[in-house]
Amino acid sequence: MEILFKYYGLDWLSILLSIIAVIKLGNRVKWGFIAFLAANILWILIGVTLLKSYAIAVGNSVFLITNLRGYFKWSIPNETSEKTVL
């Protein structure tokens, strides 16, 4: 049981936020990006402080930037989206 909370449950919280984000974005809910941003911040903290893995921190920093971009671009109307029928 101790191994499950080796990282104080922060890893589990990050995974849970990522799963919620995927579900929200799959249902076309903009707040999925916010859940991803929170998960990215937690993964960066876990990577730097607990795991000493800068690859995790750098990778999630890139994901954080792409999620910020997605959040802000969500509200911008797209001319081609009105013409395209899914």
C-alpha cells in the first residue's frame, strides 16, 4: 500500500485530472483544457521535485503551452468551421 502513495498521491491526482480532461475535451467542453493545465503543472512539480526527471518537466511544459494555446483558440471563430460539416 505504501508504494501507491510514494509520491504523496500527486501522481494519482495528475492522472485523474488528465482522464477528466480527455473526457471533457472528447465531449467538446472547453474546461478540459483547464484540467489538463492543472495536470501539467502537477507533473512538472513531480518531475522536478520528487523524481528529479527534467524530461518529464520539459515534456509537460510543452504540453502546458499547447493546452494554453488550445484554450485561447477555442473561442476564436474559424471561418472554415462554418462551411465544414462533420
